[in-house]
Amino acid sequence: MTEKSLTDLFDERLAEVRQRIAEAAKASGRTEQDITLLAAVKTVEPERINHAISAGITYIGDNRVQELKAKESFLLPGVHKHMIGHLQTNKVKDCIGRVEMIESVGSLHLAEEISRQAVAHGTVMDILAEVNLANETTKTGFSLAELDKALEKTAELPGVRLRGLMAIPPAGLTDAENCRYFSQMYELFIDIKQKNRDNRVVDTLSMGMSDTYESAIRCGATLVRLGTVLFGSRNYNQ
Ligand SMILES: *Cc1c(COP(=O)(O)O)cnc(C)c1O
């Protein structure tokens, strides 16, 4: 018995994930092409990320801009980069020109700083509003109560373009609870799409991780962020 190489293992996992994405998309009247697969690459070394890119991964997301900065010169060109982790305002300027989208915008204060920095650099940053539907105190994100008003204010910021919503459900939910959570997110997303007055492109609903992505897609996710199911479990001690 030969040990499988990490790259073979990745290729197998990716094939299975793609298959599952296609099935879940079909269950929601869509196709695999309607779903963006983003590889969550925190703690993953550049060599493995590059293998993923050469295997067809076109979007990667990192949690810390410092980590992305350290890796980026080693990465194959052309891959779309998103920031998906909690972002401090003093790190915003490092994101400008480095990532195409900041998914984890959970406060108006952060949106304002992104807008300010983007304007200063003559650009506009795509963002998602992170929603904290379950009002978890350990998590950032807009509560349901503040979301509408915050999005109205965000729409007035010249340096950001709101492209949709992002969510991380509480850990340890049952399938049924996850499904309810994702469906609620989808309703919010549709609501925001319909209120979209000034030709903003609201097209992204980012939800679903390794253990929940099929459910998320069945409930309307347009983007899933996958780490473990592609790369195996993370080693935080390197
Ligand atoms: C790590 C991470 C993911 C991927 O999580 P897995 O369970 O490993 O798929 C997705 N989204 C965010 C915001 C993350 O931090």
C-alpha cells in the first residue's frame, strides 16, 4: 500500500466537493456555475495553495491580512483574493489593492474606514455585510436589528460597493437548525436585492463552510468558503 501524496489527496477531495456542490446547486434549481467555491487558506502554505490553484481553484480567502502579505509573492498569479476574517481598522489600508472583496464587514465603523482608504487610493472596494443573526456575543457582525439602517448608511459611502451578505452560523447546530439559519439569511439577501435602488450589484450570499456547505447551497448560498474539506485539518502551530 502506497501512501497518497498530499496533492493526490487534494485532487480527490476537490472532485468530491465539486460533485456535492453540483448536486446541492441542482436541488436549488441552479448549476455548479452559479456557485463560487472559495478555498479558505488560513495556515495553508503557498505550495499547497498553488497546487489548489493549478487544480482549478480560482478564489481564495484569508483571515489575516498579514498572513496574505507574507504568502502573496509566492502565489500563482490570477487568483481572486478575499478577506474573510475579522479585520481591525488599522489593517484596512493593507487590504486595498490586495484583495478584491472584504467579506467580513461587521460594523459601520469598519465600512467607513474601508471607504475612506479606498477613496484615498482612488478605488472602490467590494464588501459583504457580515450578519450575526444569532446575536452571538463572541462574534462580530451586524445584528438583525441594526442591519437595515447600517446598509442604508453603507450605500452612501463612496468607497465601498455592497455586494451582499456573509454569515457564519453558530457551531454545533443540527441540520434542521442550520437550514433554518441559512434560509433566514437567504430571505435577508433577497430583501436587500429588492431594495437595491442605485444599481448596486447585490449578487453574493457567502455562507457555508466544510460541515454545512451543501445545506447552505440548497438554501441559496452563492459562495461557499471551504478549508478543512479541501486541505484537511489545520495546523495552527507552524
Ligand atoms: C476557516 C474559515 C472557513 C473555512 O472553515 P472550514 O470549516 O475549515 O471549511 C470559512 N470561513 C471563515 C470565515 C473561516 O475563518
